[in-house]
Amino acid sequence: MIFKPPRLLQDTLLTSVANYPDHTALISGDLRLSYREVTDYACQLANALRMQGVRRGDRVAIFMDNTWQCAVSIYGILLAGGVFVPINVQTKQDKLAFILQDADAHVLLSESLLSRVFSPVGELLPELQVFCTKNSMDLSVNMGNVFDNLVDMPTSPPPQSAVSTDLAALIYTSGTTGEPKGVMHTHQSLNFVLDSINEYLEFSQDERLLSALPLNFGYGLFQWLSAVRIGATLILERSFAYPAQVFKRMHDEAVTSLAGVPTIFAMMLALDAKQALHFPSVRRLTNAAAALPIEFIPGILRMFPEANLYKMYGQTECIRCAYLNPAKAELKPDSVGCAIPGTELLLLDDNGGTVAKGEVGNLYVRGPHLMKGYWKQPEKTAEVLVPGPVKGEFLLKSGDLFRQDADGDFFFVARSDEIIKSRGEKISPVEVENAIYCLSEVQEVLVTGHPDFLLGEAVCAFVTVRKGEKLSVQQIKHICSDRLENFMIPKHVFFLSELPRTANGKLSRKLLMEQCDHYLPN
């Protein structure tokens, strides 16, 4: 077996194909690709990109749905020496144009179904080369310089000249306030966090991971990167829109690991309430991107009786920074655990002093997995990458408030800019949400604060109810009264058909706060 520490992110693919050439790397729809096939396509794309002028450090954007072409494109760009820029397929023209222009993208890889979005953008950016996948195994040109398909391209990688501190990815944040920021990650930062994640998850080569999360989203991206790093198999779903199909795939493919966000688990629990779901092959469940309501955990573990549940926390700026040991999932259901291997988490007060155990402080992250900075935004970079305790190093200021217990485990309190201040008290919206989730009729909930003449801020709860269920404002307030201090009980409760989300599908408290005036009485 060939093994050497990967210096470049694409080294993980080259090592896996050397060790497991015929092992299935990717299952997408009815298509199954071995590591040899994935590598051949990636190399052909890399050589085609080189032929089109892509050189070391050039940005190549990927504007594709969750398809095998999207997965292969990541490694094709890296093998060409480029920097991949993943973009959500729900991105509209204006934002797409902004990202492509801000990133100084040389090439856009997309698909014909999205031409209505990217075609006008391509006309505005005449230097941009746009290549579009068709309904075939080939990648053929939609605009720009022409090559018919990839079949004639070499299946060996072009010469590699990058070093580990070069950029590998430029990942744009969702941009719920202001324009999106490009987060710069190097080969070194991504390889480090990749190995740290695989270490604490104890992934092995026989793993069969299923993900319905977008590849342009850090959590979804790392399902693919993790599988390739260990030579495992990724079952890639376009979405969770048709859960029955996903459930059948999970059984048919004997899935061992499932990555989920609270929305997915909420959907599964609602369906389980009507007809019991059972997935005995799954050994690992992971949750990241948003806090998993503690009331979900018993039902989740009942559906997945053989699975360990890993609650995780991270940000695009460091990918991942904390995880909860599965043995503590029921003992400390509201904790995100400890720092991932090889990193450190610090809780500091507003003056930079250490916060005592049990007290709330600002979370800072230390380790090799931190971003290099925000693309072309040194001022904003300086706001979050601050000098650390060791001369010459930087800490990532997460912007989140946490507390730490006597065992060293961390508990999320709130975003520092989301803390509700009502009646002179500080209120964590997450704490109120957890109380409301105790009602089985609740599908999802977000809690925000809104300016109030008497209270300073009024606590507002926005709730969606499971299909076929009924719920009243009085029930919401009653459960909060049973579980929370009086000042934390929502003054306003609203029932919505759906809650606002970011482009990556995450519930967005910030977007809700922007819409809050629409629901409140004058």
C-alpha cells in the first residue's frame, strides 16, 4: 500500500487511486465511478483546463448541482494547479456576477440547465471562459475557446508545481449581510482539518458515506474530501427533497455514515412519527452547520440504533473546530464537545482575558486549519484574525459566545450579535428554541429579539408546525414558562409556513431579524 503525507489536496486522490484503483469512489444516481475512473476524468479535465490557459493559482468556479461532474471538477481544477471556487446553484445572476468578478475567475464550469443564470453573466465578463456539461460523460464547451470533449485528453496529471501554502479553495460565505466574502483556504489548512476530522470520526476505507448536502457547502464538500482521503465510497444525493428515495438508497447501499443538518433530521423525525424508520447499517451520524435541538436526539438514536452521533461545530473560516464524543451525546446533548485533534479553543472576555469555567466568553480558535484570510479584504481579515498568545501566530475570532464546563466541554450560547437583551437580562435565543422544541408538534423554530420601548428588546418566536399537527400561542408560552425564567418567555409568537434560509439551506436568524418588522404589530 502506498502512503505518504499529502502535501497538496489532490495528493489524496492520487494516493487512493494507487491503493484502491477498482474500488467504487462515487455513486451518483445510477452512475458508479471507481477511483481509476474518477482520477482519469479529473486528469483529463486538468489537462483541458491547462490547454485553456489555466495556470497555478488561477481561480476556476464550479456552478453545478450535486452531480458526479461537480465532484470530479474539484480534483480536476486542483490537478491543473487552480483554485476551486464552489458556488451554490441557487445563486442568482447578480450575486453570481459579483463572486466571479471578485474572485477574478478565469473559468466557470457549469451545466446546461443553469445557462439562464450564467449566460447573461458571461456576456458581462468577456474574459471569462465558460464550459458547460451536457447530458453525457463529456464536458463540452458552451462558450469560450473550443474543445469537443475530454476523451482526447491525457489521463495522466499535468506537472504539479504548487506548494502546501498555496491556495486550494476560495469559499464564499452566504453573505446574509453585505456582499459575500471569499474565505481563502490553502492545501495545508484543508489537509490538516481533513485528517483531524477523519481521526475523530474514526473513518476507515470500507466506509460508505451518504450526503445530500451541497458540495459547494463546507459540510457537504468535506463528505467527498473525507471519502477520497481514505479511499472510501460517497453516495451523493442531489438533495433530500424526495426522502423515500434517499431512504431506499440508504438501505440498498448499506450506508454506514450519514451527514445531516437539523432540517434533515426534523424531516426524518416527522416521517418517523407516521411510520417508524429504521437504519441498522449506519454506524455514524454527524451534525454540523447548525445546532441540533436536544429534543431530536432520542428519536434520532431510535431510528439509528447502531450509530454513534457526533455533534460538531465549525465555521467556513476554519471548517471545523469542535466535536462531541458520541458517548456524551445523551449526557450533554446541548454541548459541542471539545477542540478537534491538533487544535485549541480559548474563551476570552472583551479585554482578552481568560474566562473562568462556567462563565460566558468569546470563542477563539487556534490551529493550522485557520483560513489565510478574506480574499482582497485585509480590513475584514484583521477583524477576525487577531494576534495570538504565541508571537507571530493568529487566532480566529469566531464571533460566537460559549461557556465551558468543568470537564472542558464547550456549550454554545449565541452569536455575539444575536444575544437578546430584555428587561436588563441577556437571553440566549438557542435556550428559548430548545424549550419550544420540547413540543412534539414543532417542526422548526427560530427566536430573535426586536426593539421594544419598555423591554429594550422583546423575545419573538417564529415556529413551523409539523404537517397535520396543531399548536397554539398559549402552548408555546406555557412550555417556555415551565422551562425558562419569566424574562425569557416570548412576548410574540408567530406561526409561519416556512422559515428563512441562507443559500446553503441553513436556517437564518439574521434574515428573519431583517423580516421581523413585517410580522410585528405597529
